Amino acid sequence: MSDVGLIERPATATVDEVAHAAPGALPADHPRVMTRRIGVVLLNLGTPDGTDYWSMRRYLGEFLSDKRVIDYPAWLWQPLLQLIILKKRPFTSGAAYRSIWNEQLDESPLRTVTRSQAEKLAERLQARHPEIVVDWAMRYGNPSIQAVLERLAEQGCNRIAFMALYPQYAAPTTATAYDKAFEALMKMRWQPAIRTMGPYHDEPGYIDLLAKSIERHLATLDWEPEKLIMSYHGVPKRFLMSGDPYHCMCHKTTRLVRERLGWPKDRVMVCFQSRFGPEEWLQPYLDETLEHLPKEGVKKIAVISPAFATDCVETLEEINQEGREEFMEAGGEQFTYIPCLNDDDAHMDFLASLAERETCGWV
């Protein structure tokens, strides 16, 4: 093997010029060497490839087999999952996805928006740092983290920063996304250097974005919400008791946004959605809250889900469809859902600033 080191980038070199070893520097039969690029990968939860039974079964099978999500012993959980849950749940989940499906592109909104986020992030970063390559991946489904990691390595990325788009850290979201990245690294002969972005639940820029999105949305209404519900994805309560900081981060995000808005405490509340199974999860539960509020005289509400950087089935179907229906059937009068930050330009500027921070010293 040649002892030629990494190629130093000339001051005027382009990305393509620094990505290959100089002609004649390596033996003729030497494997192609591409180095010196920096990868930035946006990670999101995941999406099925379609809404049919088998696509949903593959997706749910991967999701519900993740020990970070369901940590029951395999001997107890897998028979229940394979023989009962995966026979029925693909039908109900498929119907939920069909109600929000992007028919034009034949994909979920999560995939559509995450792709757009990556494209807009690339525009911002490459204008200042042409050596950066931006990509995106899903923890479950496609594009897989392993496929994206391999693609970046082929493009010469020997340093990669993973950015899990979960503002509040939780083991079933942030940790499992990075677990999958490390699992893919175990299969690589030549591993790139890796960085993983931590939570940004209390970043001033993020708090300001949320507050402004709330103010803009409410300004479009001809009525005023009596209460704002900030709904976060749920996790079992025992996760909190075993040291997961997610619950505390959700409450801190909520407090900071409320203070930024200048609202009283009783106008904003925290809820948790998407519980699964018989055990106790973080409370209060969103579905029960939506049923009880009208009986308590609260009949006009707004709901936002700050745990997600991108709208998905949990926000578009579970909150904006199911939640709306539950609230109105219980006697509610007005319901509005405030979308995630998605690929809004201000959000993308913020994510670009995070990416530059995470690659500091590399670029």
C-alpha cells in the first residue's frame, strides 16, 4: 500500500479536484481514493415505502422490533408481534398513511419534506463550504442509514456529522438513530470520523422559531384559542424513571416558548401522544385531554408538536385528523393545528447554523 497521505487542498481547488488523489501519486493498480469531503446527514424517524399491507408490515416490523422502542424480552414480545400485531396493525396503519399520502410523488409527507430539507440545507452549506455533501436518511425504511453512509464514503466523505432531527433527546428517537449509524459503521472497512448532534430543545434560535410560527399561524385565524397544547410523542413512564431526560426537555421547551410568547402559565399545557400497550406512559395523554377540555369549558384550542422537526403521520393524521375529531365530538368548537417547522426558510437557516457548529474544525 502506498504511503501517500491525504491530498492537501490548494487555496483555489474545487471540491472535485480535492476529492481524488493527484494523477501519478498512486500505483496504477491502486484502489480509487476519494477523501477530504465532509458529509452532513439529516436523520428522521422513518416511513413505509407504500400503504399496502406488506409495505406497512415491513416498516412496522422493523420499528416495533427495535429494542429502543419496545424493550420487552424477545421471547415474550416477538411471538406477540409476529403472530398478532403484525397481522392486524398494517391495515389500520396503512389507512392512516393513505389519509395523508403524497399521491403525486407516491410517498409519505415525511419523505417529501425531509428530502426538501436536505436540498435546502445543501444550498446553504455548499455556498460557503463546497467540500460539504448533504444527504438524508431514515432510521426505519428507506433511504436507509447504511445506504447513505456508503454513498457518502464513495463520494470521499471521511468525516460525517449526523444530525438527528429530534429537538428533545429520547432513547427511542435520538439514540436509536445513532445506534443504527454505529451499526452501519461496524460493516465498513474504512470508517469515516463521526460526530453526532445532541438535542437542541432549549436553543434560543429554536425557541424563537417555534414562537414565531405560533404567532404567524394564530394571526391567520378569525378566533383566538383559549389554550395552546404542546403535544410531544410519548414514551413509557419508566423511561423517565430510569434516567431518560426527554420528559424534562419537553417541559423546558414548553416553558421557554411560553415565556417568549409572554403568555400566562394556564394558557399553555404539555401533553403526550401515541402511547402503545398496557403500561403507563408519560401523562397527560393527548387523546384524553382532548375529550376532557370541552367539559371543562375550553372549546377553542390550538395544538403544536415541537418534538418533530418534520410533519409526519403522528402530526398530520393522529393530531390534525383524529385529535380534531375527538375534540369536536366532545363538544369543542374550534380546533387548529400549527404545522411543524418543516422546510421553512428560517428553519433551514437555523439548521444550517447547527450544521456549521457540528462541523466546526472540519470546515
